[in-house]
Amino acid sequence: MAGRLSYKIATLGSHSALQILKGAKDEGFQTLLVATPGRLSLYKRFKFIDKIIQISSYSDFPKIEKQLIAENAVIVPHGSFVAYLGIDENKKINVPYFGNKAVLDWESDRLKQRYWLESANVPVPRRFTHPSDIDVPVLVKSYGAAGGHGYFFAKNKGEFKQKIKSFKAKNYIIQEYVIGVSAYIHYFYSPLTQKLEILSIDRRYETNVDSLGRIPSHNQQGLGIEPSFVVVGNSPLVLRESLLVDAFEMGERTIAASKKLMKGGLWGPFCLEAIITPAQEFFVIEISCRIVAGTNLFINGSPYSSLYWDKEVSTGRRIAMEIKDAIKKRLLSKILN
Ligand code: AMP
Ligand code: AMP
């Protein structure tokens, strides 16, 4: 019987795997985890993981694809899929994959990403193509930078010229450094109901930038501290209710624009990484087109997810709910790639 229980939800053992598989189990699915040896002892602790398939390294993932297909698995990708397998390997995955692979090229190219957000009328920080135009503090980001590595901050044009000399990356963008509070908004867009939900919001905790304020600036003088943006964790955030209006509208415009730019558009979980200025304006610095690690704060639901659902719904569980709904409506092909 091709009932919903015959499908298994599978993911790689890292990032938000626990959330994804707990959510899948709560929705009645069998769960499968693909893990490297160093992580087995962690994942064996949890009863909601029905089966663990071991691979010696992430690059061995293609070798177990046949097995996953035979298991009737649906893969839910998370941050480690792109980080460890790379975009091309993601595109090559033959196991049914939740989400639209067409967004990968748009997301990974900083300029395409910017074009997408701009065409959605989502405010983005100013970009400087000519260093001589720099008239505000800037952040210089190399193309492949992730997790806050590969960046430098320059407070003005002169400092930029000095620091660029020792910057190793050839391809980089120069962006206005927006001063404000960061808010990472976790959305879920259902292609089945065409509704957008905000499920939760987090702030990243980044070292050392989030601790600089603990040392008064006069004590910092002469220390030569450079801000860095290395993620160490996340903390939860709720927004002023008035700011939710903009947050929803930005998300909706992002989805609408995606439908014009890429076949099928964006669906499922995504995150707009925003900085909110004192004028209460959002500037979006990045879009992540999958479940982000900050959602791990909300495994047992969030203040927002309980507004839509009478149960504890994490982003991981919301994905499982969508897969379940698609199976019921015989529309699974609409949400998988
Ligand atoms: P890990 O689960 O530590 O193996 O991380 C997998 C990928 O997700 C890496 O590329 C990390 O940089 C990224 N990542 C892990 N945790 C977070 C987090 N809390 N916020 C943002 N990115 C993260
Ligand atoms: P990203 O890799 O683009 O997510 O950026 C890493 C971190 O750098 C963010 O979480 C922010 O703290 C900071 N950041 C990136 N871009 C900007 C910007 N334009 N203005 C201020 N902070 C930024």
C-alpha cells in the first residue's frame, strides 16, 4: 500500500537533523539518517531515528543513493547539504528531494541573489562596485564566504584601500555595513496551499562582533580589534508586532519574484537574514533557501507557529506536514525534485 507511512524521511546527520527527524516522526513517518562514524554515538541516543546508514565521509553520499531509493526515502536537505556536498552534488541527487533545486544557483551566487531580492523590492544594503565611491562603513565579503569567515570590515575608503592589499579572495563584494539589530526570519511557503507562514525568528550570536559592546570603546582604543562574524549559536527573538507586517510582505514578495525568475519558484522553508535599523527599516543581507540552524531553538514549536497550528510545530515538523499533505492529495511530485 502506498500509504503515507510507507515513505521514509531521510537526512544527513548534522545541522538540523534532529529537528527534521523528530518532526517527521511526530507526523507518523519512518525516519532514516545518513551519518558519518564520528556522529553515530550522538544520533543513537534518540528513539525517533528508526535507522542509521553509516557512510565514512559525506562525499560517499552518492554510494548509498540506491539504498535510499529502495527504502522509499524522501530527503530533506539542510545547511550541510550544500556545505559538505556542494551544489553540483546536490543537483545530482536522485533520491526524491524536498524543495526546488533550481533555487541553488540563485542562492549561491551573491549577485544573482541580490538581483532576486531587488526584483522582489526587498531592501538590500548598498553595494559599491567602485571603491572610490565608498562613503559609509563597509563589509567586504568574498564570494564563497560562509559562517562569517572571509569578511573584513572597513570604516571608510582609506581603510578599505589599506585592508584590501592583504585580502586573499579575488572575487568579493563591497557592501554597506548596516548598523542595527539582526533578525533571521524563518519562513515556510506551502506550494500546496500557496500560503506563507513565519514560523520563528532568531538572532545569531557571532564572535567577536556580538561581544565588542562589552568593552567600552575607549578601552578598545589601541587594541586593534577587528570585528569577526563567526557563528557560535543562536538565540530566539520575537519582533515588535508592527514589524511583522513588513516581515510578511517581504517574504511574500520574495516568493512572488522567485516564481518569475526560476521554474517553479521557491517553496518550503527559507530564511531572510535582516538587519533592522533605528528607523525600523529592514535590510536583507542574505537569503537561505532551506531550513536554517536557528530553527533548532524551536523544536517544540514557537510563538508564531502556535498561531497557525494547534500543536507544537517546528520547521522540521512543518516540512513533514507538507509532505504528508502532498501524499494525501497525490501531489508529491509538486514538492519534490
Ligand atoms: P554542522 O552541523 O556544525 O556540521 O554545520 C553544518 C553547516 O551548517 C556548516 O556549514 C555550518 O557553518 C552551518 N551551521 C551550523 N550551525 C549553524 C548556526 N547555528 N547558524 C548558522 N549556520 C550554522
Ligand atoms: P552572512 O554570511 O552574509 O550571513 O553574514 C555573516 C554575518 O555578518 C551576519 O550574520 C551579520 O552579522 C554580518 N553582516 C553581513 N552583512 C552585513 C551588512 N551588510 N551589515 C551589517 N552586518 C552584516
